[in-house]
Amino acid sequence: MLTERPARPTIAQLREVTQPPSVRTRAGAEHWVAHLYLRDLSPYLTRPLLRLGFSADAVTWLMILCAALSAVSTGWPTLAGAIGVVVLAQLQQLLDCCDGEVARWRQTSSPRGVYLDRVGHYTAECGIAVALGVRANGGPALDGVWISAGLALGLLVCLNKVENDLVHVARHYAGMTQMADVESVRVPQAGLLRTARRAARLVPFHRIFHSIEMSLLILLAAVVDLFVDGWATKVLLVAMLVSAVVTVVGHLAAVLGSSRLR
């Protein structure tokens, strides 16, 4: 590991400091697109951000902006809007890699940065879910069944994320140490729950509520909508609403049945 931080680091130096194994092997914090290609790309954006003097928090604010714009793009009921949300979701996830890399390089990691990072993810995932109702409705409105369905989906997506964050809150108030971000901690101890979790891993519908997955599904529905007059987006919204109910209930049971609170 480098003991000094050069003013103009190479890509190799950035990778050594900002992408240690503890980051690349996290079970819950690394999205599959980060493993697949974004961590390969992120140092090429992190380096100019460092040279331009960006702080880690400033990069996170850029991520939050992309998150908000992805929700706005979702609500634009056209193919261009669907393409926009895919691009913005990818950029949001890339900046999510970069803000941590800037923090690790500058040695400025802080609770404030973690908090802002959470704000960005909540903005993207809950915002896209709500905006999907606007998209299914054909545009913004003060009422309507599709608007209500989008609001309900946004609430359920938020609850699903809260169930994760409340684990850390509960452990803190109980005076416990920080939970290790490894897969073994997340496995339920009861046999029935373990079986249900294995089944969910075979058909991982619970993962569709990340901004990346939602954006890709929205684009797919938008393409189909060219031939079915908007009904694909409506079907997607209903399917996601049902999946969200199952996910929230299953997630709660999995948390209570695992060693996360023990």
C-alpha cells in the first residue's frame, strides 16, 4: 500500500489505494455492474475528479443529482425518457464508485459521506419507483390509479431499503459492533427460511428494485410499448408492486431469522 499520495497518481496507484480487497469483496455494498465493469472504469473518472479538486462529498452530490434526474427521466413517457434513465442510472452508479475512491485517496471517509451516499440511493430507487407510476399514467396528474400504484411502489421500495439500514441502527443502539459485510451473516438460521432464500436466489426478483435493474426493465417495457400502446409499462408496474410486497415481507423475515441482530 502506498504510504504517500502523489499529486498525479497513475491508474495503478489509484487501484492499489482505492480498490482494496475489502471493497471489491463486499457482499452487500458492491452491485454486480461494479464487479462486472464499473470498477474497471471508475479510476479513469476518479483521476480527473481528483485533479480538478473535487472532494468526496462533492462527487456524491453529483451522484445525487444523477439520481434525481433519473427519476425525472423515468416520468417522461417516451422511449427517449427510458433511454435517459438507463444512462443516468449507469452514471449514478459510476459516481457512486468514484466518491468512495476519492474519499479513500484523500483519506476523508466520514459519516457525512455515508449519509449522503444513502440519500443518493434512496433518491434514485424510490424516485424511479414513484416516477414509474407517472410513466404508466402517460404523464403527471394529481390522481389516478397508476399514480397511486407508483406512490405505493415507492413506499415499498423505501421500506425494503429501511429494513437494511435499521439493522445497523438496531446494532448501534444495542451497543454491538458493526456487522461484517459477508454473505454468511445474511443467511437465515431456520431451515424453512434458508430454503426460501435459496429459491429466491434462483429467481432473484427481489433484486429488481435497484436503480440499474429498474432502468433496464423500464427500457425493455418502453420498447414493447411501441407495439402495445403503453400496456407493457402498466404490466411492469403491477408486477413490481406485487414483487415489492413479497420482497418486503420476505426481507423482514430474513433479517429476523439471520444472525444480523445477534
